[in-house]
Amino acid sequence: MAYFIVNYQLNKDGQDYQNLWDEFERLEAQKAQRTVYLVDCNANDASSLLQHLRSLIDANDMMLVCELTEKPASFRSYEGTQAWIDARF
């Protein structure tokens, strides 16, 4: 199991991104901030996860995926974020 942080910027107002939200839910991702999710999954690397999630957004949107190799520090993230971190690191 690998741990990743996913940050995105969706640039198309009114676009339906329900498939992206559903995938984060399926992956049991933790929403840490408005456009940041923490994900644990069996992806081989950040590039693999990016390619998977990229299929759920538009070409003009932005997304950054980084593998977490050490315990991240957070301040004022959404409820459940610290518990997600503590359970994995």
C-alpha cells in the first residue's frame, strides 16, 4: 500500500465532476482541504495514480499527485485528516 497526496484545480465552471468525487469515495480518500485529498491505494507510483484520476477531469484542469514517504504535518485540515495520518504513519 502506498500513500499519496492529490491536489487539483478544476477550471471549468458548471462541469460535472461527480465521477471524480465518486472515485475519491471509492478509494476511501480523506479530504484534507478544499482541493486536497489523501489517498492510500495500490498504485505503483504517483504517475500511475495521476493517469487514473486524470481520466476523470477535463484537459484544462490541473492535478498534482505526490507519494508520501514520511508522516506529513498538517494545520487546520478538515476533520478526520489527523486520524487518517496517524493511522498510517
